[in-house]
Amino acid sequence: MALELKRVGEVLWELDRTYRADMRVPVRLVADESLLDQVRRDRSLEQLVNVATLPGITRWAMGMPDMHEGYGFPVGGVAATRWPEGVISPGGIGFDINCGVRLLATDMRRADVGSLERLVHELSRSIPTGYGRHGRIMLSDVEIDRVLTEGCAYVVRERGLGREEDLEHIESTGSLTDASAACVSERAKQRGRDQLGTLGGGNHFLEVQVVDAVYDPAAALAMGLREGDLTVLLHTGSRGLGHQVCTDHVRVMDAAHRRYGIELPDRQLACAPLGSKEGRDYFGAMCAAANFAWANRQVLTQTVRDAFVRILGPSTRLRVIYDVAHNIAKIETLAGERVCVHRKGATRAFGPSSTDLPAACRGIGQPVFIPGSMGTASFVMVGRDASSDVSFGSACHGAGRALSRTAAKHRVAGSALRRELEAAGIVVRCASNEELAEEAPLAYKDVERVVDVVARAGIAGKVARLRPLGVLKG
């Protein structure tokens, strides 16, 4: 049976639930014709159809414009299941729990920096990058449990790594109260014990950028973003700890779902009812891993601040604009219904009338960050109230992969890409040419097009564009 989507909005497509007998809800996708064509090149639409079969799923299974194939859920997949009878699926969150993005801003102009090479080198020297790298903090048993339970609050208030005001500019203030350190395995804790303040590998990065365009002056002013200012964008998550949490609980749910009478079209969608022991244990462990990720980005924030001070002087200040999580599930109320929203490769995009936002964001909407790839711009947006009805209050988390990592390495040489970026005035620090090639701009969809589709769908509005000046990757 042909998989034919019908247009139900300017950039909104739907596949009716009658497409397959086991579907409980329709499938919806936010895309224009070009992005829709790219989505059809992998299995992500088929994966989204599988998501539509999950018990307790409500309204529709949603695909973002950056959607591509993933584990179980497609990356860029969003689904809401009813609380507490609906299921929770680790595949709908992913292995890198709370892999998120934090934007820092300065009041400094590009000309104030002088040698950008010195600054990026100092950042590279200060921040451990790459798979398996450990940081400068070794947590005891008590300390890691406090990080898992308290998140950013612990590292700010007890370790002095940051400022109290930072917490007000982090989603959920960097701490989920449902976190349970007891539901995190000793193996996961061991993997995370020395990884606070590390960037990791893959698509994780740090970019020094400049605000080179402002589209919404009022929102930019409210955030404290001015054209010409330097910014820093951080993208990393829960590292080996989060990966182990997902691995542990996928195994448990794969063994348990049949006991609850759940039949799945794909074992990668292993799940359990939210109210079951398996569901509660995973949710507690996932929240704990999310807290670890926020704490990781908080430690990195302080490391970045210290590096800026060493190079640019003691008066240098970096403010947290916002920190958004993706690869996470949260219990929220949508259209009067209590649901668990799975956001895999997607972020919240709550509108200005939401009460679940810090005071600084009310009236403008939650900041949404859509990074490009090395050499392309990143965008700051703000959520719109319409996002609640369109996409469960969600936006995409980036441009989205157009090529696999293997295909990218076949298309571009890392050494040539390094020379190309440096010729464009972008300082690059990445130890491996192979990993650099995996994250080449050609491996990603057109971020300008993705951002345009998000705006046309009424999910979020453009605020500012950030141009890369220096890139640090694992």
C-alpha cells in the first residue's frame, strides 16, 4: 500500500490512520515539498507509522522538518501518550538523554576579541572533547546521587559552578523533581562519575558565534541579544551515563511489554505503561539522566566563562540566554489532557501565554535554538501559542541529517573540509579529520529551509541569526 500523505496545511501533511490496521492515530509531518522528498529517502516515515501504534498515543504521531531515521522513533519524532495508562518508550527519547543546547551571550563585539585563534585554543585546551574523555571533576557516590537528584542546583549552590541567576534561564531550572538516583544502575553511575564538564563526540559541539542578523527586535531585546555581539552555543548531553540508562531500561522493557499485552511492530519501540513499575523506574532514571545533562552543561558554562576571562580579562561576562532539552519525555497538560510528551530530536516551543516559562520569557515565548552545521548559521526563535495545537508545543532541534556519517565520509575529506572552513574565517578545533567529515555541512539539511518551515507552520518565530566564528568538536 502506497504511503501517500495529504496536505492539511501550508506545510503540514497527514497520513490517515486507515493506512495500516494497527495504527491508533494518524501521522503528521511538518515539511515543505523539498524536505518531504528528503524524508522519503530513509525509513523515518515508516518508523513514525510504527509510533502511531503505541498504546495510549493521542491525537497523532508527529514528525518535525528535520526528521530522519533513528532508533525506534525517528529523530525529530514527537508523540504524546495519556497519563498514566499510555506507554513510555526509551526509543522515543533516545540514548543521549537530554542532549540539549545552551546559548551564552556576551556584551562584547567581534573587534573586542582580537585573536579569535587564542580564544578558541584556550577553550579547546580547557574542555575535554571526544568519546570516553573524562573531566576534571570526580564525583563520590554521594555527590553523583546529588547531581542525579538535584541537577544544576547542586553544581551551582554546592560546588559554586555558576550563578543563581543561571537557573532561571534553564528549562525546568535544570532539575526534574521526579528524578530517582536509585533507578540509575551502578554501571551508569560509574560511566558518569568523571564526565561532568565534557563535550563528547559525534554531533556535539561548542561554537563561538556572532549575532549577524536580528528579525524580531523586541524579542531580541528581551533576551539581551544585539546584532554584532559574541555568543557561545553549547550542544551536549548526559554522556555515557544517559546512554547506559537507555540501554538498561530498553532491556527491561523488551522483556516486560508482552506481560502487559503490548504487541509491537518493531522491538526498538520496547515500552511499558507509564503507571507500571517498569514505566515509573525508567521515568525516574530518565529524569535523573536529564539532571546530569543539565549539570554537565552548567559545568561547561563555568569552564567557558573562565576561559573567556583568562583571554579577554576579568570584566568579561557571559549570560545564559536559555538552555533547551531535547531527547526527553515530560508530563504536560495539552488541550486539557495530562500526557507524557516524548521529544526525540525535538525541543519545547511554548508560546508567550504559557505559565510554564520563566518570567523573562513570558510575553515573548520560550527561546528555541536551531543549530546549523559547521559553516552554516544557527537560529534563535521563540515559541508561538499555536505550537500547542500544531506540534504538542514542540519544535525541531536542528537541521537534521541528510546523509549518514558513513556516507558523509565518502563524500568529503576531513582535511579538505578543515581547510575550507578556515578559509572562510572559521577557526576549527577537532582532533579527528574523520569525525570532522562526519559532521560536514553537506551531511545536513538546509537549516534556512528548516527554520522557514517552522515559522510558516506557526510553531516558532525567528528572532536572530548566529554566524559561526570558531568551532570545537570531539
